[in-house]
Amino acid sequence: MKRLLIFSVAIAGLLSLSFVPSGKRILKDVLPEPQTTQNVIILIIDGPRMTETFSDPSGQFIPHLKNDLKPQGVLFTNFKNNGVTTTNSGHAAITTGTYQRIKNDGTELPKYPSIFQYYLKESKKSKDKAWIVASKGKLNVLSNAQKKGWANCFMPSDYCGPQGNGADYAGDITTWVKVMDVLNNEQPNLMLINLLEVDTQAHGGSWEKYLQAIRNTDDYAFKLWNYLQTNEHYMGNTTLIITNDHGRHLDGRRTGYKEHGDGCAGCRDIYMLALGPDFYQDKVITEEYEQLDISVLVADLLKFDMPTSKGRKIEGLFRKE
Ligand SMILES: [Zn+2]
Ligand SMILES: [Zn+2]
């Protein structure tokens, strides 16, 4: 309500400004367009190194991200996981806006509430309007929080792992069927998707399979964006954020690309590509931002407050500010 009031006052001010007869400006040029985003989808591609994605000048393993999606959005090339560089901690940093070392086996909930819980509480929407669909079963911890007053409250829908039972890992092909099912039938306003193949192939120790997994997830990202641009419910009003939970060790560091989890530059360096009707297009931001800042961005887009987030507002992303 407070935001609405401020917005109305701002509009009134601009309206009066636009009727000053001396200027040639027309109303259309002066009025800020109201924010258009109604839906936010976060695609987390699990664990590629920047050296095989956007730090590779050829972009050979991410043709769609580099050539099709980057020109339509804002790419952050100095984006960091500044916390624990494991799957559950990395994802929880994105969803809660706080860094916390949580167990990586799915037995420990994040301490603080997530974007999903804040969104469902504020919007009073039913739980089918916020979804987590993950290839890794252990990521069902993202739907809940330890904090008093939030534990078991305002939890989103989730489908994590095979059968969606929060156990084991499912291939991304299976996950994708569920992603499409949820988008088509539930039409969530807020959704997080985790694809695991890059991470699991790298842990498996095959360089070729790791690279192929990066190509495969590049395809999924492109498919998702195209779906959002053509689906009647999502077209023109949906923001897509594509990012990673962590990178991997640099060459020469421990086991190199096969593992991750420490503070080396390879593990910390990730990307974020933000696409949507409210953002600039074909822009690169080289200033450092980090995973925590995604929660602030989502809260801004979907209009809720997130007092427990330690993220900061990203500058230079919105076209109208
Ligand atoms: Zn891993
Ligand atoms: Zn490392």
C-alpha cells in the first residue's frame, strides 16, 4: 500500500510536469512505464565453471546463452557465490539472501525464510503459485526454514528428485517434463528450477561429458526462454534469471573441474543472466554482485519485503529508474 501511494504521488508529479507547455516532451516520454513483471522464473544450472561458460571468449559450449539470450538481457560477468560453494548452501543463499553453511545432504533446513515464503505470505496466494522443481532431491530443504514463525509456514509446492519425494537424483529430462507440466497447469508466479547434469558429470570425472552437459543445459535455457515468450500466460510479463549455485576448482587447484566447495576463484565465480520486460537488453554489468542480491531483485519484482535478506539492490538493471 505504501509503495502504491508513493507511486501515485510520483505519477501525479510527472503528469503535472508533462503539461508544462514550454517543453516538447509528450506524456509517453515522461511517464515511467509501470513495472511489467508478474512472474519470476529462476533457472539454476548446477556447477559449471565460468571458464567453460561466459569467460570463454568463444562461448562454444553455451551457444544459446551467448548468442540468443545474452543479447536480450543483462549479463553479470562478475557475479559471486561468496558463501559456501556447495549445492544446498549455494541454492539457499539465492533463496534466502543469507550465506549459511548448511549440510549438503538435505538434512538441514536454511535458517531464514525464502523468497517463496515471503511471496506467499505477502500475496496471500495458494502454494501452487510458488514452485521448486529440482533434479536433486535434497533441494526440497529450500521450501522450508528453521526460523520461528516461518517453520512449516507459507511453504511453496515442490517436486525434488525422482517421484518428487525429496530423495535421490533424477535426470534433467525427467525434471524437464515436470517443469513443463507445472508451467502449463499450475502457472506459478514464482518458480525455481535446478538442473543437475553439469555438476554430476563433472563429479563423474569425464571432461567430455561435463562439456556436453553444459551444452545440454544451454539447450534447456533456450527452450525455457522461448516457451516464456510464446506462452499466453507468461509472454511479456515474465522475468527469467539464469545463474549457478557454485563454480568448480580452477585447473591446478586440487582436483580441478571435478570438484568444488572451497573459496578458490573457480568455485566462487558464477554468472547471472537476467532477462525480462523491465530490464535493459544486450547489456553487460561488470560490477561485482553476488547470490544474495537475487533475493532483493525478486522481492522488488514481485513486490514484497524481505527483511532477513542481506542482499543489496542491483543498479543499472531496470530500464526505467
Ligand atoms: Zn557438486
Ligand atoms: Zn575451488
